Amino acid sequence: MAILGDIGARDLAFPVNSDFCRLQLQHRTLWGFDMTGSLSIPLQASSLKRKRSHEGDRSLESDVPPRSNASPPNPADQTPLTTTNPPLNESDVHGTELIKTPTAKKTGKGKKITSKPPKPSKRTPSTPLPDAFKRLSQTHRALNLVYTFCCTRKHFATTFDNIKKAVQAQLGQGRELTVEDVARVKVIVPRAVRFEYVDEAKLEVMTAGDEEISQYGLHKRSSLAFGADMDTAEDARSGDLPYTDDTKQVLLFEFVDGDLKREVLHPKTGEPMKPMRRTKDEDLKMPVYSQKQMLGLIEKRSAKFSDAMNAFLVQCEDKNIDPVDSLEQEKNAFLPSPPSSGTNTLAAKPPATIPKERKSIGEIIAEIREMDWYHAQIVPEGHRVFDAQSPVYGDLTFQLSQDLVNALYNTKGITQMYAHQTEAINHLYEGHNVIVSTSTSSGKSLIYQVPMLHELEKDPESRGDYMNGLQHTMVETFDGDTPMESRNLIRDEARIIFTNPDMLHITILPQESSWRTFLKNLKFVVVDELHVYNGLFGSHVAFIMRRLRRICAAVGNRHVKFISCSATVANPEDHMKSVFGVQDVKLIDFDGSPSGRKEFVCWNTPFKDPKDPTSGRADTVTETARLFCQLILRGVRVIAFCRIRKLCEILLQGVRAEFDRLERTEIGKLVMGYRGGYSPQDRRQIEKEMFEGKLMGIVATNALELGVDIGSLDAVITMGFPYSISNLRQQSGRAGRRNKDSLSVLVGDKYPTDQHYMQNPDEIFTRPNCELQIDLSNELILEGHVQCAAFEMSIRPEEDSIYFGQQLLALAPTRLIKDPSGFYHCHPRFRPQPSRSVSIRDTEDQHFAVIDTTNNRNIVLEEVEASRAFFTIYEGGIFLHQGATYLVKELNTESFLARVVRVHVDWNTMQRDFTDIDPIETEAMRVVSNDPSASSAFFGAIQIHAVVYGFFKVDKRGRVLDAVAVDNPPIDRLTKGMWLDVPTRAIDMLQSHRLNIAAAIHAAEHAVLSLFPSFVVSSPGDVRTECKVAKKELGQSLRRANAPSEFEEKLKPPTRQRPARLTFYDAKGGSCGSGIASKAFEFVGLLLRRAVARIEACSCLSPQGCVECVCDERCKEMNVVMSKAGAGVILRCLLGWEVDVDALPWGEEVDSDEFGVGGAGELAGGLETVVRAEEVPWKPGCRVGVGC
């Protein structure tokens, strides 16, 4: 009797010399058994036929007798295989294993050795085997048997439909094989079974591969490929071909834990030999598989399944959970679904293997420290612990109604309010405006909910307007996604609307007559996340709020109150006064809510070789994904923040790949991405699943940083420093739930800014928050909103100056139209809709629709801004969406759409582009100092010219596989800005010490740009500069370090040379600019002097500087091409000051991809990428400035 493991011992046994021989005889004509006990395979019997373009009449020989011309039957559909199945006994399934007697074997030298005794039996469950698991073992046995026989047909595709009938015959008793049955098997052995939908064309290539390769064991069935015919089979196996649009999905079943190999006997000795190659005299024919091989593979799989099932039962027993319930719950994660567009399918519940009650954060960190991949990633002084805080309660100074008290208790279980809640509500009751600056999840929403409900009880006609971020409590939402047919109903019936400044600006205020009832009864305006309204955008919102107050006053409502919530900022009270134009503001910054213990960790990506710092740092995405997965496996709900959209998608891919590596593929479905570009429907579905706790992990950009409530999270991972300390603190605040501990991790990348904070973690906690600023004196912004206000209601400058300032007295006569009665109206050039001529955000109207055409789906995946489209969508490139890869087949610039198809490839694409920022017309000039040798600064029109001219195919390690050219039109736009040409003597000094001129210019631009907020009201990103790209500036040695030798000839030195010039331009405001660069131009001399002082006062030792001198946290090129010393040379020469040339360092050649990181040397001159700047033509009639 041949024993097939624990299960096979009673459930599946073949009498070798009797029943099995009868089986051979019975199926001789069907399976091709010969009388020697071997099995040979007849020709094609699958519904998926071979595609041969060069096959002869006798390309293969077979031992099977000739058949008629009728279609051959499906081998899996033949008469059920006869097996001997004694009744099941519980102890036989998961009890004591049968132990074979050790046998003596002969070695090649004739010596006897004794085989090792079997290992002691593993722990088995103490409870009887449930009936569900008996049926489960029978299902596995039947699948194992049928699949193993089908494997002898290399061209037979084991789809679910193909094997279903044969498996049901093995099960007997009329049992039907369902998809759920196979999913249950996969729960027990997830890595041993493949059960998923695949493209039918993929199977045709897989099953029709090279016969000789397949015959001699070199072609693995588990290596699927893409394609539709034999001519493209090789490309398909490598994953280079996409799904075709005219194919269908089929459900494939495979065991992937072993494969049959043919048996070859030596022609002289008759001994078995390895079939590595065909012997000289051996005829080409189909492979022969012996009974021993087939039974051995069946036995091996059965034993593994038995062990795995025992382990599953024991695990359930230890956790005191019902194994049947656990099996039913976990099977949902393994139910296959056809590839779908858009977001993932609805997330299943977390599997039982993820603990519902996690350990403490401290214990989890300790466990991770003990893992073999931990190499002291937590930096010295980089682990901070903040103790838990107990609640502090307060009392209201007035009585709430019993109905409201009951509602608070029944819906939220509230019997007491925290001190900051009661203080804020009391101030509102007394008629003050209120700003609350407390931590995330401190109960701020109650502060505006209770007063609004209290007012509605007193006056049912009361109205409330809540702006931003409150979607989870919505009564009615009124924003750009609201259908037009719903807007009238909302306007007339809703008591509380949820909107944003954009709709107030574009729709509500211009249609004052339609909204008069709402505005007349408006009691509260709630603006959440007030710290967002900063700089240029904040200035726009400030004027919108003044327009709102003006209209409300005109309809008799002078009692509207404003409520704001904000993260911890430096000047919340002053900022609220500036935004709303009110003086009666009460600040509540004491947090009375409880909070759990919080831990913050600075986690530095380790070196590739932990013992060799010169090896460079490893991949940050891989490091983050590993940490992310380990936290989830321990029951921690995690969100990871990325700087840009593409990194979000790449990290999502990395997380799922890590779960695959850990044999926990099912958990990957519980992680989703969230970023800008997704459709409103997809985003709100993701928000809903996050809030309801259906997901274990989120990978997001800062689109989720503000304004979206996603419920409670245990941990936040920030991959790479997120541009500013404020961003980092805001993201970290996402972690934590009341009375539970939480974790925040900053994963340091290899770039200078990241490494600065890894080496100085104290600054993360001690650096002050930036003050928020808005500029009400900006004439460009002021005029736009005055024109809107005049359209809404005619203006009287003397009365309306309380809203728009004294500038209105001068602006009205020159920019507005005065009627005979003395009222001022909107200028005709702004009509008929002036609000649409005034853009309050840096947004675009034109978008490209990305359409998934896989299998003719034609579903819009997302929309991409036109300015971003050419950098992310190009024909032949890879587009990422929810971690899935799509191949761009077409980019139609006339119809604004891109067609993509789903592919599975192990490479990505990286665009090759350049952006030139050049002044084209001078409007003003100003000497930067009184020194005779000082240079001049210029102001005028700036052209931004961007071109995507190709892309690289890169592998997972970032190595270039191919370079492809594309023909895309350039992207051009105009703005305003200022510039300074680098003096010739500065260039000569830099060249004398082989210092990189581009790095010096880049560092000098950052040093000046960082000081703009000190002289001009602005926020980061309002003014930008031309950042230098490492791959262009650092020479051929760097290019060789990043490309294999076969591409060295293709990577020629760049021929595009840039003028030696410092350029600063308005990032917003269109061709007229935002006015910020114009104001900075007035202080250019002082800006330069302050920049020199800042550089020379900084004590950092890095040649590339730090965030305290020349590095900019928002640099899109990661501050790689930087020279602190070179910046000092340029700035001093611009001012006409002396430079100590002998004290300058000497440049060093770059010889690896770790340039500019970790204290690398001063960058050498490299290629001639910078040339002397030429004078820019003057605009006729412009004024020339004199002095500072």
C-alpha cells in the first residue's frame, strides 16, 4: 500500500499491484497507460488549443493508438478515476502519523548508510475534527489527484471549468465543487495554490510553449506570460505584452508547490538519469511519467496540507476561536474576482490571523527590533515617548434642552464635555467668534455642532455653513461634485450645508438673490483646518469672507459668528482676525481631551551594506513597505504618507509585494491608496471604508492630510521628510485614539533634508511652527474680489472700505464703472461672471481622462491635470493606479484622453524631461547695493517651457533597461518674476577651484528664496525657482553609475546649457503673476545681504549645506546639486563684496549614485552645463529702479 500522508493514509490509497493496474487497463485508451506502469500522454485534448505556425504532421510522436477525426475528449472529463476510499476516521486525518521503518541504503561506493529517523510528530489539535474540515480534506484530495493527472498534459490548462466535473466525480455523493470550496483550500495552503482569473491569451502562450523545452523540464507551468500567439510567446513570458482587448478572463487553478518531471532511463545501464538534455539517439516524443513520480507528488502535497490544517486548528484552539467560523471568514479574502478598473473591490474583514486586540506599541517596537532585518534603523535620540493624558472636564454656563442632552448621550455616549469644548461653547453663547487650536481627535466637532443644534431648537429657520472636511456628518453637501438638479433643493430646504470657499466664491455670493433666505438666517460659519488658508490662497479666502459679511449685513444679518478649528500654529488668534476681518476673537488652545501614550520614531533607511556606509542607503520604498506590513500583521492600523502621487502608487505596490513575500497575499486587499486624481466616487468610497474600519492600511499623499475624517488609526508612517515641519506634525496627528497608545514614524530617505533630521531629531520637536500670513494689500488679488463684490452688489467706497481697506478709495474710480447715483459697478471686461475670472486656487480647467480599455471596459480610472499629463502619461509608458500597472496605448491631445490597458510587468518607466525658466522681457532694473561693483536685479515676464522627450524603462532597483523617445508638444506658460545674472568674476572663482557652478546657483537660489516670507507675505510654493537636476549636472561618471554598460553610448553628455542666472517667479496668478515676486524685487538688496549672513552663520559641515542655510525642504530635486561654499561666492559677488578665494574648497568627482548625501565631498564642475547669461530685451516704456 502506498501511503499518501496523513490524509492519504485512509482517504486516497492505490493498491499498487492490483487496483492501480486495473486503473491502468480501464483508462488505457484515455490516458495512454502502457503495461510497464508508466503513463504517456495523447495529443491535444484541451478546449484551449495549441497555436502552431510551423508544425509538421509528425512534430510529436505518441504511444497512443490513432484516434478518429472526432474531437478528443477532455481528460479531466473522462470516467472518474477509481480509488480506494475507506471510511474516514478522525484520528487518521489529524492524529498520529504513520512512521516508516528506517531502511538501509547503498551509496555509490557500496557502503551502507541508515536513513535518518523521522521527526517526532507535530502538535495536533485536542478536539475532534469538525465535519467542515473533513469535507475540506476530501476537496483537497480530489483536487490533488485530478490536477496531478492533468499535469501530465503540458498543453492542458487546468481552469476551474475544465477540472470541475472530474473533481466532483472524485468527491462523490453528488457534491458540487464551488469556488468557495477552493478558496477554503487556499486558506490552509495559500502559497501552494494559485486560484485567480487570468487572460485566456496568457494561457494559450503558456500551454503552447516550446515542446522541447517543456518536455525536458525547463518550462515551468507556474510562469505565466502574456500574448496571443507563438510568434510573441517569448515576449509574453517576459511580461512585455499587455492583455488584449478582445480576450476574456478564465479562472485558473494550479498547485505551485511542485511539478512532474519526465523519467529517462540510461540506454545502456537502464538506470534512471536526470532529463537535463535529450540523448543523442533519443527520439523526440512526449514525456513519460511513472506511477512512482505521480504518487510521490500527491503524497507530498497531501502531507503538507495535513500539517497545515493541523497548524490552523491548533492556532484556533490557542486563540479560543471557532475554526469553522475562522475558515469561513478568511476564505472571503481568497475568493477570486476578475480584474476590475478603478479602486479595489470592497475590502473584506481582516482575517482571524491578525489579532483584534494588538499588543502595546512599546512591545511591538521591541519585537521589530529583534527581527533579522533590523540594523539599528532607529537613530540615536530618535525614539521619543509622550505620556498619556487624562481628561479634564468643564461646565456650560447655560442649560441645554433635554432633547439635546439625550441626543448627545444616545448617539455619542456623552455625559460630560471636555474643558476646551465647554469654554468654546460658552464663548459662542456669549456672542464671540472662536478659534480652537487643539490636537487631532480632541472632539472639536462638538464645539460647532452643539451651538448650531441649540440655535435650531430656538429658531428652526436658522442656517449653518460648514466648510471643508466634515463629510462624515453631512446634512447636505454643496460643492463642485453636487449635481445641478440637487442644488435648488439644498438652497431652499437645507438648514446646514457643507461647502468650501470655491462654491461660496463662484455660486452662492454671485447669486445672492437666490440665496437671500439662507444668508439672512445664517448664524454660524464654520471653517475647519484654518491653517490651510495661508499665503496667496489665504488672501483670496480672506476677501471672500469679507464679501460674505458684506452681503449678510446688506440683508440685515449682522450677527453671523465664525468658528474655526486649526492645528497648533504660532499665531492662531491673529490669523483668524486677518482671515475673517473680525476683532472679537476668543482663542482656546488648552486640550482637555484624553490621549493615549504616543511614541515617535526617527527610522533611517539602512545602508545597503550595514557595515559599509560608502555603499549608500537602501531603497526607502522597500524599507517603508517592510515596516508597514509588520505593523499590520500585529494588528496595527496604519497610514503611510508619501510626498508625491507616483511614490504613493509605488509604495502601494511595494506593500502588496511584501505581503506576497510573507505568504500573506490576502492582506494586500486590506490596503488601498488615496491621492489626488481619483474620481470623486472612488475617493468617497475609500473614505467610507477607511472610516468604517474595513481597511488595515492606507497609502496616501497629503490629499488625506487635511479635511477628511478616516476614523481611528494606530500608526502613521511618513516616507521621506514631507517638505515642512508643519506637514510632518499634521500627519503625525493622524495617529491615536483615546485611551490607546499610538505610533508615528518618520522614515528618512537618502537626501540631505531627510538626513539632517535623522542626525538632529531634536529639531522635529523643538522647531517653532511657522507663522501664518495673508496679504490684503496685494493689488492684483484685491481688484479681482472688488470686481466680484461690485457685481454682487454695487459698491460705495466710503462704506465698503471697512471690508476692503483704504485702498478701495483709490481703486474704485480707476477700475470700476461709476453710475450717476455715485455707485460703482463691475467693469465690463470681467462680465458676465467675474468670479470665474478670479481663480482662488492654482487649479486647472483642462484634464486628461485616463480610460481603462482592457477587455473593452472603457472605464475612466482618473483624471489628470493637463500640466501634469505629459509628465505621467506617454505612449509606451507605465501608468499606476491603486498599485496596478497599466500600459499607455494612446495619448490623444485633441480629445484630452489617454487609453491604457492592464499589464503585469516587473519594470516601470521614468520620464525624461526638462524645464527651462527664462526671462523674455525686462520691465524694471534695480541695483542691489551702493557698492560700485554691485550687480543689478531685473523684473519682468518669465516663460516656463517644459518638454517630455522620452522615458527610461527601469527595473525595481532603478537600473535603466531601455531608453525610448517620444514626441510630445511642449508645455508653455507665462508669469512674472525677477532674476540676477551671475557676475563673470564669480564664475571664474568657481572654475578656479573646480566647484560646480550649477550647484552654487541652486544653493544661492534656495538661500534667497527661504527669506521671502520675512519681507513679503507668502507661503511656501507661492514663489519658485529653477531647481537643478542631478542626472544632468553631475557628469558622465554619474550616468555610468546608474546605467548598465550597454547603454553608456546612449547616455551622451547633455548639450542643453543654461544661463548663469538666479531666477525667482510667481507660481500662481497666470501671466500677470501673483504680485509676490514684484514685492520681493523691492527688497532684493536686503534679501541678498540676509542670505549671505545666514550662510556664513550656519555651523553645518556638509558641503551641500543644510536646511538652516541653503537646503529647501520643498526642493523637487531633493537638494542634491548643492554647494554651500559656491552659494556664498555668488551672493557676495552680486553685492560687490570681497571673496576669500584661498579659503574655498576644491570640487570632487562624483563616482556613485550617493551624490550629495551623508557628508559627500564638494561637487566638482562636471560637464559644461552653465554658460554666461546674456542681457534680456527691455519692454518699451518700462521704468528703471535706482538703488535699494
